[in-house]
Amino acid sequence: MGGAISGWWLAPSLVGAQKATGVNAEEFLLLDANGKARAGLGLDQNGEVGLVLTSRDGSRKLALSPDDRFAVKLSDQNGRVLWSAP
């Protein structure tokens, strides 16, 4: 999932008609006041789902993916895994 995180936002997918009670999208991004993505939910090129949360200063990322070998990963800004759990 490490390399896939950066590619989540470009993964193509088929989109069906919107339901009145739902929203369909390939990605969801939460932006801070400066327009910087702080959280994202999406699919990578392999169809694996993930949620990424980024610290305010960008020094840490928390990634959650049931498709990854480690379902939960905390990494530093260089991608070094600080903590993980199956």
C-alpha cells in the first residue's frame, strides 16, 4: 500500500447512476483551509480500498486498508513505517 497511496486519487472506475440517498465518487478528499489534502478515501490501481489521514504538519500518515498485509500503518513523511498492525 505504501506506493499505492500516492496513486489512489488517479484510479479509474465505472460509475453508475447516483441514488437520491447516496453519493458515488472515485475518491473523497478532506482539505484544510490552505487546500492541502489531510484525509482521503479511495481505491488504488488494483481496486484496493484505503483511508489515509495526514498530520497537520505532514510529518505522519495513518493508513488503513483491509486489503494490505498490514491493515493499519503509521509512517513518517519519508514513508518509513513507525508502527503497523495486521
